[in-house]
Amino acid sequence: MTKYTIEQFVEDFEDAQTPDAKQEVLLTLLDSDVDVVEHKELLKEYKEQIQDIRDQINIEEDVKINMNIESGLMELYTCNKSVNEFVEGSRYYVKIDDYKSNLVAIEGVDIPQAIKDYVSGIKPLIWIVNDNGIGTLKYKRLVIDFDFSEHFSNF
């Protein structure tokens, strides 16, 4: 078995494409025999790079969400029954991507029954916007673990 080296870590870290992949490389290093105390400053720098990338992604997501809200692509819903981090009585912007409607609405195309059956089982993707208080960045949560219509209404 080849010993993991700090040089290999640096190469793997630079090759990693996402913050999660970079963090995984960092964890691999921590699980190796490399003396992390000796390379403490280098590891701190790479950890800060991961956080900087995550912060930039979060800022970009906040900008996209605000643009979607301003352009009317998201609707305001009220939470009628608390679930997960969503609080009863609070209002949230929601985007519902109903791909099934888009797939079955193709005019002039004869769609085979097998495809119609498959498409009939596709559920809409429901994204709920939340934040951590006034002045914080907005983020989206994909709703998959509860019945949206049981907990939210848009009146």
C-alpha cells in the first residue's frame, strides 16, 4: 500500500472540483499517517479555501433566489403546520418545478403508453426558500420528506 503524502494531498486537493470533494481529500489526509502538526499552517490554509468556496456558492445562490423572487418565478406560501425548520404561521417563497406537466403537454407528438405511464409517476420538485434571520443569505431546501400540501397553502 502506498503511503499518503502531503504532496499527494496537495495534488488531490487541487484536482477536487467541489467543496465536498475538497473536504473529503482533507479528511483522507487526517486519516493518513501524515504528521498534521508539522503541516498545520498548510492545512489551515486549505480549510479556509474550502470555506471561501462555500461562502461564494452561498452568495451566488442568494443572488439567484432574489432574482427568481423579483421576477415572479417564486410564489409566497404560508406554513399551516410546522415541519422541519418551517414554522407555522410563517411565510416562505416556494418554487414548484412540475416537469410532468411539461412532458405531457407536447402538442402533435404521439407519446408511447410506456412513457406516459412513467411520466405519470413523476412528482413535482418543490423548493422552499429560507434564511437564518434578517440580513442573512437565503437558501433553498428541496421538499422530499413530507407532504407539501399538508403543511403549506398559498392564500
